[in-house]
Amino acid sequence: DAKTTQPPSMDCAEGRAANLPCNHSTISGNEYVYWYRQIHSQGPQYIIHGLKNNETNEMASLIITEDRKSSTLILPHATLRDTAVYYCIVSTGTASKLTFGTGTRLQVTL
Amino acid sequence: KAGVTQTPRYLIKTRGQQVTLSCSPISGHRSVSWYQQTPGQGLQFLFEYFSETQRNKGNFPGRFSGRQFSNSRSEMNVSTLELGDSALYLCASSLGGTGVYEQYFGPGTRLTVT
């Protein structure tokens, strides 16, 4: 699986959009980009995934660059409950074996 | 629909003992994966079971083993416990198969080895 690079931490004001970047320059054509998050001491929570098109669901939007070497997860209106570690993972479709990096610790503040 | 459940939630064991952790996947899910999370190593993949067969395996010693039953429930066993096995053990279930499926994680079992 391709390696990903994320900033270790980010801050965001409540109500603002949180934009979390991820670099995956060695991604292969059959690999998807997945985003999960982990709120302190809980199990990770699936957020969204995509192959090459931008994706949106009720939680977030995923923007993947045309060359697929990087992506951005967007939480449109961050709340305090979005404070968590966010993991960007690149994996093939079946994705039963996820390789978690160190992620980005997002702190949402008042 | 009920989520992934793991039992027990907390466990304290002594070095040299063995332990069995249990995971019940979401109804209809056939794949169960296990992960270990420690402060030093982060989240690491242990193994995955699909239709009662181990389909993927991470880089852990043979002391770590697992199995899956016909109802998709899974257990993992750690024998001859070491202090370094203290961790949060997470299981995740998914539909499995050959499509693109997200994983749903349970709350984890926190194992402390003394």
C-alpha cells in the first residue's frame, strides 16, 4: 500500500471549515483513498473514501487532485465533537487490511 | 442495526498467561479484522478473517492467533503474554467480498499485562 503524509496537528475554529491535507505521491491506479477518524479512546470511525472523483457524504467532502497524488478532507462546519485524530489511508478496494499512519490531530476550538 | 461489539472491554492479565478476546460483527458482515493500538506503535493490523478463513495477516508473532465461527463472530488469542502486549485491541467488520467496503470498528478491549 502507498505511504501517506499528513501534518501532525491542525487547529480549527468551531463553525469554520476544516481542511485536512494528505499526500500520497506513490498511489497506484487501483488504490483508493480512505479517511477515518478516532476520537479519544474510541474505535476509529469511517468517514469517506474515493478513487479519483470528488466525493461528498453527510459527514465530509473528499477532494482528490487530478494526478491523485494528494487529497483534502473537508469538514464544512467543524464542531467541538469533530476534535479527533484523522487518518488518511491508501489501500486497494477490498481494504480489509488498513495501514494507519500517525494521522492529523485536529483540535476544534471555540 | 447494532454495531460491532467486543468483550470484555477491560482485562488485566499476568505475564505468561493467555487471553481470549471476542468480537461480534455487524449483522450480515462476513469479514472481521483485528488491530492492536499502542502509544508507541500506533494502530497495527493483526489479521483478517473472511468466511472462517484467515485472508490477511500482519507482522505479529505466532503467539497471536485468531479464528472465525460460522456466524462470523471472531476470537483472537494471545498466548504467553508479555508486558509489551498491553494495548487496545480493536476489531472491525465489513461486508467483505471483492467490492469496496468500509470497516466499522468496535470500542476495543483494553488489555493490561502486569
